Amino acid sequence: MLLLGIDIGTSSIKVSVVNATTGKCIVSAQYPEEETTMISHHPGWAEQSPQMWWENVQQAILKANASNLYSPKDISAIGIAYQMHGLILVDKEQNILRDAIIWCDSRAVEIGNKAFREIGEDRCLSRLLNSPGNFTASKLFWVKENEPDIYQNVDKVLLPGDYIAMKLSRHITTTISALSEGIFWDFKEDRISNDILSYFGFLKSFFPSIQPVFSEHGQLCKDIADSLSLTAGIPITYKSGDQPNNALSLNILHPGEVAATAGTSGVIYGVTNQLISDQQSRINTFAHVNHVNDNNRLGALLCINGTGILYQWLKAQFSNALPYSLMNKEAEQIAAGSEGLAILPFGNGAERMLNNKMVGAHIHNTDLNLHTRAHIFRAAQEGIAFAFRYGLDIMRENGMSPKIIRAGKANLFLSEVFTESFANATRVPVEIHQTDGSIGAALGAGIGANLFSAENAFLSKQPSKIIHPQPTEQFEVAYHRWKNLLQTHISESL
């Protein structure tokens, strides 16, 4: 019995096929090979085509099938992970009404800030656990105000995973976890927020039926099954945002456990059983995959928009087509601290942990007689690690002090320079595991299909490596120099 996991990333689609009995990944496939770009009609905007996601999902599944390492007919359940906070609008015929406004789009910042003030800051933080900020609800209101012809044809409001599940099954559902990440969920009332509906003037009918994360979200349609060599009627039994899903893949289910990712964006995600909120909404709290009304399991999430996207930009501008692995090798030749070169990675929209400021990416202290592209590669990785340290200090202010952080061996955690810099900057040991979002989505499908429990899914999973922090005084000096530069830019952006 096999499980199919689909991960809808910002840069590409990845799928994995996992053996439900052993928990082992048989094959993974990514499509396309090169990173997908974002559509940016104006500074601070970020959109992608949902139809492109759907086409790439199909190509990734066909690519996995072409490995001939399994029989597609043996796949018995499908799980979906997806980039969070996106806005997809469909009409009554399930047609897309516009491109998706994705997670790092900054156009709705002021809409969310105004809602935070007018609904009431204490009320938002105690009920929504967040400011409406730059999340899905605020983006939907932007469409209402600026694209009324599109808005009047809206039948359902979807997140990216809801959309792909709809394309596979022609059935639409959502979850409490998804509604909470869109800032539509009232945790005190355990229902869609009347405050948000009333303030923004949204119809409750916009929202699909609510299902548990681990449950059936539709069955694979025959025509789609035939085109992908799968079996018609396979259930979609799991659907989660990428960060809760990453935490699941790392067996992060209980209060005090913490995960990290460093893909296009960077995230530290810690589980708590408390309805916590940061007074400035610099970190955000959403329902975790195993949250139920009588047993709180919430994910406190620190997000840094500009992480892997910075390294992708450097690859395009400076690497002369080097693969990331060789960029990392060059970075390893430079001493910690990058000989004074410092990079701020915040060039991908408004940063929530910086109070939704658009600080921008900056390269500082360049010595034209000393610094090479290898210095730039190392300084970028250190700058991203420093951003994690800055954000983790905010989480510590809010009572979350991890003793260990787990991460999958993927994206920037493939780099020894970054992984060591991360451990040294945060001063927390890091466990590296051989997993990723698509494997987590496949295992989530197995849990949703009642093939095994969440706890049993990870009993045999052991870290492949543990990195203990060994920060030097030079490295700590480099962090404080970096932090002073950041605070100067924050002041300038006021």
C-alpha cells in the first residue's frame, strides 16, 4: 500500500511516494527543475497562477511514475501540503477568477493594520491570536475594494491546498488550521470569526465545509485518475499548510517541540497548548494539524520572507550557473564572520517580525580589494542565520525557549555553512532529519486514512545528524554588527 504526498511550494512542486507499511520514501520528484518565478505587477506584490500549480502537480506525478519504482495503481491515499496564506478565488463553476495573491504579497498591510485598530487590538489578539495584518482576509478585502467585478463573482475562497484538492476531486473543503492561517477563525468561539465577517463585509458562504485536517477531502475523479495512471476514487485524506506539515514530518506534535525550515522563506515553528499571541503580531499563532477544540495544539510561527529567495537571487546574479552545492563549497572556504561583509536578507516584501516593515535586502561593508563572491555566498547564509536569531529572540520574549530544533535536510539546511551558522547564531542544537514536505504530506495521508496514528508514523525516525552550537566571539561580534545595521534600516523605514 502506497501513499502520495504533494507539496505545493513557491519555487516548485514536489511529490513523494511512501510505503505505508515501512514509512520509507520510494521516490521523490520535483517539477519544474528550475525555480518558478513570482508575478509582481507593482513593488511589494507577489502572485502566481493556480493553473500553473495544477499543471506542475500533474507533471511531477507523471515524473515520479516514470521512475518505474512502484505501480501507480498501488497508491491508496493522497496528502497535500501547500504554501500558506495564499488567496485563490473561484466562481460557481470552479473557475479561477484571478491569479493567486500569495503569502509574501504586501499590498494589504495597511488594510490589516486598520482592521487591527478598529476591531480592537486586544479583541483580535485574544480571539484571532493575530492581527489581520497581511494575511488572507486582508487580501480578500483588497480584492473587494479594488476589483469589484471579480469580487462579485466569488463563490468560494480557497487556500492553495484547497485548490489542488478541488482540481483532483472537484470537491471543496477547508480546515480550522487553514481558516486560522487566513485569520478567519475565532478561537474563543470555535467558529468562523463574526468580527472578520462583519468588519470586512464577507459572506459566510464564501467558506467551504470544514473538515478535520486528517479526514477525507474528496476522491480522485476518474478522468484525472486515468490521465495520471492512478485509481479513481482514491481519497484525499490530509491537507495542511507547509509549516504545520513540515512540523508533522519532523514529529513536532506536542507542546515545547520546535521545527525550522529554510526554503524560499524561513520559519521557526513551535507547538504550544496555550492561546498565545505576540502583542505586536511579529510572530503568529495558528491551529496545528492535531488541534481540536478540547485539546489545544497551536503552532507559534516566526516567518522570515527573505531566506532562500536571497540565495536564489545570488545564484542568478553571481554564480555563473554554479549549482547550489558548489556555491556552498565556495562559502566553506571563508572564515566565520565573512571578513566583515554583512548581508540583510529582507528583500521579499514586508516582514512580519519587523512589524510589517519593508526593510529591503542590503550588502554592507564591501571591500573591493578583499571580498569575493565566496564572501557574498557565506555572508548571505550568515545573514539568514542572524535573521533566525533575531526572530527566535522575539519568540523567547513570548515564552518559547527551545532546547533543540529539528529540521529536514533540504534547501538551505543542505549547506554545512548555513546549518552551523544557524546553530551558532541561535545557540540551540539542531537535529537534521531525512525528510521534506512531500514526505510529510504522504505520511499525513496515511494518518488521515487511519493506516497508523500520528505518533506511530514517526517511531522509527531518527536524526541523521545533530549539530551542537560552538559560537566564537568573532561570530557573536558579527551578529551584533549585523543587528545594528538592521536596526538602522528599520529606523529609516519608519
